[in-house]
Amino acid sequence: MTSASPATPAATRPVPRASALAIEAYVPGKSKAPAGVRLHKLSSNETPLGPSPAAIAAFRAAADGLEIYPDGQSRALREAIARANGLDPDRIVCGAGSDELLSLLAYAYLEPGDEGVFCEHGFLVYRIAILAAGGVPVVAPETDLTADVDAILSRVTDRTRIVYLANPNNPTGTYLPFDEVKRLHAGLPKTVLLVLDAAYAEYVRANDYAAGIELVAGAENVVMTRTFSKVYGLASLRIGWLYGPEGVVDVLNRIRGPFNLSGPAIAAGAAAIADRAHIEAAVDHNARWLPELTGALGALGLTVTPSVANFVLVRFPDAPGRTAKEADAFLTERGLILRSVASYGLPDALRLTIGDDEANRAVIAALGAFMRGDRG
Ligand SMILES: *Cc1c(COP(=O)(O)O)cnc(C)c1O
């Protein structure tokens, strides 16, 4: 690392920190299909129902004030989030997507060389956030594509400052029961911040799951992050939020940009979270299709990891003509865009977002043809 130090006399231009250049830039899900084919984008876990009509109306109304700086405290949004979840608005921080908050946490808590831990098939943003802050990423192995509390705890050293856990995890769709999350927290030193990324919490119907609000309320070293990009259908607006202890809220409010959410985002987010009926419809649609898709794809001989979120991880055989890579090309030609997850260490799999009825039926039919070897 020292060889890339800005102090090197031979440098002829500004030199970024070495850990920043160790980052492989995030590659988003594809969104293109061949010309003339109806496109179903099932690659980024967006909702097929779109946002609440009330959110769209609020966004349009906000177009009348674009010359005015937004409220730097995002007060209307924090109050709407607090009302919907029974929380103290003063312990909520909003971000330009939860991605911004995940990065801000790394900047706030990692000194260069400090370690951040995350799971083997965990969300790629954690590695990026840790490296961008000058930290050292440490990977904990998983068991059955699921976070393993003992493995995470065994990776904690006296340099560890932060642990990221997506629960449920993307791209596997698996989750840790709340008892296991509490066991993880109990095993961590009080100086390590546990980040519970609950981007898909609204979709989970398992009785033993909790997003983590209760844990945050009683500890100084736990935060929960949430997003408006998934069930609320506002991915394009970039809205995330965090619920945390006073100390974390205070430092994030010091280091974040003073106007990190746009006015239209604040207005649309506040309207979206108040529309309970729209969220329920999205969750019901998902609950109907999750077992249906899992069963139908399993019946084709594919391995589908049981998921509690709005996507499934589908694993393909090794056999030529049946691989994940070939399936991806076959589906793309038919306008069905899934997510390759090779960069998550899962080269034999694709991630499928649950779409509308038409898209889901089309995926089942196309994968049936693919597995039969019917390339017509
Ligand atoms: C989609 C997703 C997010 C949300 O990111 P935003 O920046 O809020 O759009 C966060 N964490 C995980 C695990 C996700 O899959």
C-alpha cells in the first residue's frame, strides 16, 4: 500500500488510496433485450406493481419547487417513517438510497487498516464501502448459502469495527431467525457496530424473523437500514433510511452531505410509506408467486434456494447446454432479463426477481423449453 502513497516522489499525478483502486466497480442488473422483443426486467428486485399513485402525485407536485433547496433534515420523510414504524424520528437518518448509508457507516467507523466483516455471498456494496473507507474487507463463510453466526464471530479480531449482515440476504434470499441475530450481537464486542441491512424486510412472512428494531432500541452498537427501492417501488428516487442509537445518528449527521435527499424524493417517500394498501398488495402478490415459482422451477429439475424475499436464486446443472450462462443468453433472447451472480461467487446460478403474472409465466415456460433442450 505504501508504494501508492501520494508522498512517492515519482508520482506525476494525484494518486488515489490503494484500497479505492482495489474496488471492482458495482455492475448493476442488465436492462436490455433484443429489438422487437417485449422486455421483462427481472434483474434488480424492483416491484412489478410500481410505486403508490400517491407517491407519483407527490413527486409531480414537488416539480413546482425545484429551484428551492430541499429540507436538509428530511423532516417530513423521517416523521412519516417514524409514524409507520412506531419510532422516534430523531433516531432516523435518511440517505440517497441505503447504499449511501452503508458507505457513510464505513467512513464513520473505519480508520485505514480497520476490518469490516460480511458474509461470503453477501451484498457487494459492503466490500465497496469498506475499501472506499480505507478498511480491510474480511469474508465469513456461509453454511447452506446462509449466514453463519459462528463463522462471523470467528472472523472478528481486535481490528474489527463493523459487521454487515443483509437479512434477508441478496442474492440468496435466505435469512437468519431473530434469535440468531441476537446471538450474533451478544457475541460481538461492544466496540463493533452491527449493521442489519433489512432491505427486503417488508416481504418476509416467517414468524421467527425480525428486521432488528427491537435490538437497535436496546443497544449502542446496532443499526438497521431500510430502503424505498424495493417494495415501495421508488428505486429511481434513491431513498434509504437508518434507525440507530444516538451516537450513530449524531456522527452520520456530521458527515453526510447537508442536502443528501432531493425534495421530490422526500415528498414521494413520505406519501409512499403512508399508503399501506399499496404495500399490502405488493406483498400479497409476492406471497402468491414465491411458492409458485419455487415449485414450478424445482419441477423442471432446477435447484431453487428457499427464499423469503421478492427474488429466488436458481441454480443450473453443470452439463453443456444447461448451464447458468447458457440459460442467461437463452432467456435474454426472449426478453427475460435475469441477474448473473457470478460476481457473488455463484457462477452456476441466476437470480430471478418475481415479476408480474405475465413475466412469471413467461419465465416458467422459457426455462421449461431450455431444460428440455427445445431451442426453437
Ligand atoms: C437493493 C438492496 C439495498 C437497497 O439499496 P438502495 O441503495 O436503497 O437502493 C440494500 N441492501 C440490499 C441487500 C439490497 O439488495
